[in-house]
Amino acid sequence: MNDPRADNRGVDAAFNRVLGAEAEARQAVVVCRDEANARVTAAEGAARGIAERAERRIRSAHRIADRGIQRGLAELAADGAADEAAAAPDPAAVDALAAALAAELTGGSP
């Protein structure tokens, strides 16, 4: 015959194994959750660092572009001033042309 106490010991042992496995699983979930939280925290920190570096690089690129634009505008202004000075007419030539035009319009000689 079967010993009922032996059957109960087997059931108790199996039940204890199930409880032990459940406790291990709960602990594993806690460890995984902690690792996941640590990874998320590290990833957020890395993302902030990347965003800060990108922002610094963008500001630097803007400063470089602004300096280039200012330099280009200054060169255009300098070229324009040089062109205006070079294009200024000779006063004697202007007077001669004005006299010739007046003579032509009035029918007289210059």
C-alpha cells in the first residue's frame, strides 16, 4: 500500500520547489527592472550629451557663417567704394560735354 505520509512529502517537496522557483523568478524580475532603469538613465544622459554637443556645434556653425557673411559684405562695400571712386567722371570732361551739348541744342558752336 501507499504510505499517505510519503505522498504528502512528495507533494510538499514539489510545492516547495514551485515556491522556490517563484521566489527566484520574482528576484530575477527585480534585477531585470533595476538593470533596465539603469540603462534608461544612462541612455537619457547620453542623449542629453549628444543634444548639448549638437547645439554647441550649431551655434559655432552660425558664428562661422555670420563672420563669413560680414566679411563678404565688407568686401562688397569696399569693392563698391572702389568702383564709385574709379567711375567718378573727370570734371573737365563733364564741362566739355556739357558745353558741346549746349551748343548742339542752341545751334551754336562750343
